[in-house]
Amino acid sequence: MLSLASKAGGEAPLPSQPDTQQLLDLRNFAGNERLGKILEQTDSLKKCAVGWTALAELAEKRLPLWDKLTRLIGHCARLPGSEEIVSSADGISGGRLLLDDTDHVSGLVKKAAELLRSAVTTAHSHHQSVHNSQLSELKSSEPWTKIEEDQRADILASSGIDSVPSIKVASDEELLRTLDSIPLSSWDDKTVALSNRFAKAMTQAARLLEPKLQRVHLTSGTLKTEDEIKKWLSAQEAELVAKLKDGPIVIS
């Protein structure tokens, strides 16, 4: 009976645990005297057992719903339209109404989930739209069209823009997993960051098209006259001019 009473109430939003003084008083008796007292209080004890069992079973059913509601509220507390949900949840907790005959929680879970599902879907859709727009712009740029396909794939992956994170929001459990993985507040930051990421990708593509530097070693020798110097300079000039046609040069 004491164990049953402990499951029939508890911390808010549960009601307080049932008064078990009657049971504690029975412990003050022993042997036949205790048995006699129990027989005297049989009807009362049975009534308590039935009531406490019903409350314990209801608590087992509603506590998971309450936990879900608090998780949902944690993600939507600042969304427009969440005020009524938060206020109602506070009322349930303050009044310790979780085990009322009326289920106050299920409706709030549904409202909070719908509010979040709409917000997440909208944020994801906006992020996808911006990503698609900037990806289209990148793909039509001159540097991007001139580099190899494997180079494009490497750049997209290294810049973190190769794909948009997917979301699953069909069920409440999927919605919460999605929100735990990517909080609603982070979508704006992720969308704003796309501009810098795509700009970085464009820069990487342009750099791949820059001509590679050529290292040219000048010939050495001993020069004794002015004519020899002029001939050496002329030969070096011709070689450097020829090399320059293939790109920038570095002399060593």
C-alpha cells in the first residue's frame, strides 16, 4: 500500500502523494492486534487501494505526455502563438492538475507540435530556397563552368554546401529528434551563413583557374666583356619571354 501510494502522486504537476498516516499507524501494532486493526479498516483500505491504483495507472500514462510537452515548450517558448500553451502548462504544474479527470495535456501537446512543425517546415523551406538560388548562381559562374566535376564536388563538400540537412517532422518523436539535432533558432544562422559559404566556394573555383607559376633557372657562366654580357642577357630574355606564354614565372 505504501509503495502504491508513492506512485499515486509526487512532485508537481502530480498531486501530492496520498495521506498514508493510516498505514503508518497500523505499524504501531503487532501480531493479532495489528491484524484486528487491519480487519476493522478493511473497507477503508480497499477503497484507498482502488483509488491509488487508478491514480498510479493514470500517472504512468500521463507523465510521458507531460515530458513530451515540456520538451516541445523548450523549443517553442519564444514563438508567436506559444504564450497560451506556456501559460496553460504553468497552470497545470502550479495547480498539480496532471491527474485530473480531464486530460489537460494531450491538447497542449498537439498545439505545441503543430506550432513547431509549421515553424520548422517554413524555416527549412526558406533555407532550401536560398541554397538553391545561390547554388544556381554558383553553377552559372565562369570559374565554376571551367573546373572539373570532381573539383566542384570537393569544393561543395569542403564548403559545407553540398546538400541541405533533411528534416523529419511527421510524428512528434521525429519532430523532437529533428529539433534536438537542429534547434529552430539555428536555421536563421545557417541561412545567413550560406552567402559566405558560397562566396568561399566561388573563390576556391577561381583559384583553381589561376595559371601555375613556372620556376626558371637562369644559366650561369663567366662573362668577361660587354658583348658577352649583352649576348647572355639577350639569350635569357628570349627564354623568359617564351616561358611567359605558359604563365607567370619565378626566377631562381
